[in-house]
Amino acid sequence: MAGVSYVKASRVYPGNPPVRAVDQLDLEVNDGEFLVLVGPSGSGKSTALRMLAGLEDVDEGAIHIGGNDVTHTPPKGRDIAMVFQSYALYPHMTVGENMGFALKLRRVPKETIKAKVAEAAKMLDLTPYLDRKPKALSGGQRQRVAMGRAIVREPAVFLMDEPLSNLDAKLRVETRANIAALQARLGTTTIYVTHDQVEAQTMGHRVAVLKDGLLQQCDTPRNLYERPANSFVAGFIGSPAMNLKTVALTSEGAVLDGLTVPLPRSVVAGHDAKTITFGVRPESLRLTGGDEVGMKLTVDLVEELGADAYVYGSVDIGGTAERFIVRTDGRTPPSIGSTVNVTLRDDNEVHLFHPESGARLETTKAPTA
Amino acid sequence: MVATTTGAAAEHRRPGPRGGTERRGRVRRFLDRYWYAYALVLPVVVVVGGLVILPLAQGVFFTFTNINEGNIANPVLGREADYDVVGLANYLNVLSGDPAYGSFWGVLLRTLVWSGICVAFHYGIGLGLALLLNRPMRFRTLYRILLILPWAVPAFVSAFAWRYLFNADYGLINWLLGSVGLPTPVWLGQSPVAMVAVIIVNVWLGVPFMMVALLGGLQSIPGDLYEAAEIDGATPWQRFTQITLPGLRPVSSTVILLGVIWTFNMFPVIYLITGQNPHTRILITYAFERFFSGATRDYAIASTYGVLILSVLLVFAGVYLRALRSQEAD
């Protein structure tokens, strides 16, 4: 059991110009915490994990595990276990041998290995498969063997690099819950990399969002959702994505087609630009009758999900068609091609960002967590 | 008119026995469907049949006769063939180990030793070079090309080049050995040293193939297995024995089988470098000697050696493949 900290850790690939895959990452992971690193491809999330594993060099800064500086320690000295995206199971070994390999290398007595493997196999429902080779297993079973290999080691930290991306959608949701439950039970510090923000939000105690090697925000899933630190996080977290538009700013507020959203005085006063990036989540918009003030939305597409429907359409803002997504009641969705009137559920459910830097402009709404 | 013809044809077909019509129909459908496949395969069947199967059958037949230069049909002399079928006499003579019939068992032993040593060096050196070339470095492509070169040179060219290198008086090898004060043996003389020389040449010739094959095998081992092993705490040597060697097994087993077969029958290196030297005689070169030289060219005994070589290799390949399969089933 141990905490992990990145201290201004960077990975720089030589080249012209050099590529800063991970740039001055500062991150504290507490003992027993489940931290998810999330970001689009090329954001440096996997590199950050591999730096912690010792598979990538740390070019600047340092990494600590359990208070020890491991910046230049080889992987075997770091007391970590890793689950790979491809699972990286040893093809010529049985499931049992795969799981016990690390202990065998450490010259743990055979009986102890056998007992530990049996225990982990029981936990993961792998007992009937211990004598099989990986190629005789299904994708989900292989994934569990990879987990088992990590568990048997009883490491200080689990590292997981997109362990679910090779599973089909249904199994992924199931396994997601199993991994979270297992981690809660074992209480082992876990760093989990994914590009799927739903996985990140559902599994992590805290989620760190990366982009271009830079840490954007690290917070609880709820805070990420409700108070994204910048427009990138706002657009990345949440599905469907938040409606983010850069619109004109007048003394009355932000101008969206026929709708003018009054903005807090604190924001407008401190903001000298003529425009503002305005964000509103699909569930914060609603369809309304023609008599209310609103935006005229031409419906392009309706996704009916049963209880809800997502209406994709375009609104004419300052001469350009801007796409908006609105969540609405699944029983009475508008028809494609029709024009509907859209307004905000609550003027406070808006997110405001600086149009150039993208940084969040604080509204008066009190944080919930 | 047309109608009548069709009617007649239909009439003609109907009275025939039902089974016959059906069978003909099936054959017709089969040909309609697959004729081009057979057409494409036919040339190969003809060539292989003419160049491999027929001579092989003829060779096997000769082993049961006493055919030689004196009794074979000779159109130039206007002589009819008058060799006799002698049953198993050739096999009995050869397998008795009689020096008059080439001391079969001694030569077989030498052939096995020669094959074993050569393939062991081929594999060992090939694997070493493949491991070196599999890591990222400058000029890697250049090194790969240079190391493959011996393979691209025709065997007889290399053989003659090596003969000059091994020349006892003027060869580069003895000049080098002499200049550092080491003994300078007569490499290609009538002594076991000649065997060492041909082994050196054959190793030099055979390494590139092993290297290329093993390099391909190494590249097919996923890199994350090494990373997983590293995290599991494996030392570089353990990663080699636990990941690399098992990962290479499918490639290794194939190239070792091929290597043994090729080396067992490696005629040009031995014959071009040492000629007819009893110290480097292996089964295939003895079969050649028996066929093309001697007082009477003894085609029957040469064929017997040929069939025995084929049998040894068939047995070896069969046992080897079965052993592999049972290992894989574990």
C-alpha cells in the first residue's frame, strides 16, 4: 500500500522540436485511491503511466511511490503490477503459470505460489481454467487472467493501461463494475488509463484529465462534471458533449440567436473581451412553446434512447449555423426537419470560459462538493 | 427443327439407367465448376512427375538390380541392357558395413556428426546475430544486408574462395595463423582437419538463413510481453529464456528441421572443397563417387545409398515432427 506522486515529471522525446509527451506533471495519488488518467489519444496518459511503471524514462522531475524516489529505479524494484491493453499473457504458459510467474521469479516456495494463485483464481472465477493456455480462453477470461496476474503479486500499486478496450460493449460495462469492486475490496492504490470518459467518471475516485501532455484538471467525477476548469474539460467530460459556443457579449449578457442569457455581474465586470465561450449541457436545455423567448433550432437528427431523446440540430448564431444538442423527453421527440424553440432550464446552469485561454470564469453558483 | 432436336435429345437421355445419368451429371457439374483449378495444377503435376517422381521410382528400381556402366543399355555401342534383378543383395551388402561398399555405418555416423555440429553452429550463431540485429541501432539495414550476403553468393563461388583461403602454403588463413605464431595445419589434406575446414565453410554459408528466419521470429514476439516480464521482475537472461526462446519455438523447430535435411545432403561444399577425401566423406558424396567414378560406375549401389539417405531423413522428420506435436499438446 502506498501513495504515488509525480513531481514535475516530464517525458521528452528527442526530435526537432522535441516532443513533450508528458509535460511537468504534478499529481498526488493517495494510498488506496483509484485514480483515472483520461484524455484523447496523444494526450500522454499512457506515457505517464509507463513512466510510473519504469518502462519510460523520466527526463525531468521525479516520481515517488510510497515516499521513495523511484525515478531511476528499474521496474522490478518498484513493487507495481501492470495490466496491459493487450493483456500481454505469456502464450506458452498456462493460466496458473502466468499468474504465478512473478512469484516464481522471486523464488517464492511452490506451495505458497499455488495457494496465492488459487485464491486469486477463486476471486476472479478462473479456477476451472488454471491449466489452460491463454489462447483457449475468451477475451473476457484473458482480461481476468491479466487482472489475476496483477493481484497475485500483492503490489503497492496497480497500473492499468486501457484494460477494457479489447472487450465488447456489454462485457466492458460488466467488467468495469467488477474492477471497481475488486479495487475497493483490496484497497490497493490504482492508476487506470482510459480514453473513455464514461469509464473514467464511473470508476475513478478522482479523474485526471490530460491533453497534449499537460494536466488539465484533477478532481472528483462530480466536480469535473459540474465545475470543469476549462473549455477542454467541459467538452471532454459528459456524453453527449456540452454545447460550447463562443458568442457575442453585450451588457445584457451572452447573445444566442433570439435568446440573451443574463450573466453574473462578477463575470461580465472582470471580462474585457467582446465575446465569451458559453457552455450548456444538453440536459440544461429544454424544448418550449413558441411563445417563450428562445433559440430556433432546426432538427437534424433525433437519437431515441427510450427514456430520453437527444435532439441534434442547428441554430443560426451571428450568421453561422451552430450545432446544439438538447435532451428531451423520449416519448414526444420532435420530428426531423422541424424547427423547435429551445431555452435554458435554469440561467445558472451555464459554464463560462475565456474565449482565448479557455479558462473557467467563475459564476456565482456555489460549488456543490 | 430446333424443337425436334431438343425433343430427341431429351428422349435419348431419359431411357438411360437413372444412376448413370446422375453420375454423369455430377461429373459434368464438378468439371464445370473446377476445370480451371485442374488446368492450373496440371503443368506442375507434369513437371514434378517427370522430374521427381519418375526418376525416384527408377532409382528405387535400380536398388534391386546389379546395374552398372558395364551392363546398362548403351545405344552408342549398340548394346542391349543385360543387368539382372538381384533382390535385396545391394541393401544387405551396404548395411553389412563392408568397406568395399563404402563402410556405411562409419559414413552415416560422420554424416550425423557433421549435420549436428553444423546445425548447432548455424542456430547458435544465427540466433546471436538475430538478437544483435533486432535492437535499434545505426546502419541496421546495412548490417542486415552484409550478413545475408554469404547466402546470396552461389555455393560453388564461396567454395572456391574458401579453398584459396585454406591453401596450406599461400592461403590467407595460414598466413594469419602463422603471423601470430599459431600452428599452420594442412587444412585440406588427407586428415580429419579437412572435416574442420568444411564445417567452418558450411557454418559460414548456413548462418544467414538461420539469422533471417530467427530475426523474423523475434519480430513476431510482441514487445509488451517483454515489458510484462520486466515488471514481473525477470532479469534480461530470464526474459531471454522465458519469453524469447518459447516465442521462437515455432520458427526454431522448422528451421532446425530444414537445416538438418539440407546439411545432411550438403554435397557442393564438401565435394568442391575437399574432392574425394575419405575424411570428409558423407553419405551423399559417397553416392556421387560410386555413381561417377571407380572402375565400373556402380549405379545400383549409388541408388541404394540414395534410397537409404531418403529413408534416414524420412524417419528423422517423422520422429521430429511427432515429438514437436506431443510437446505442443502439453
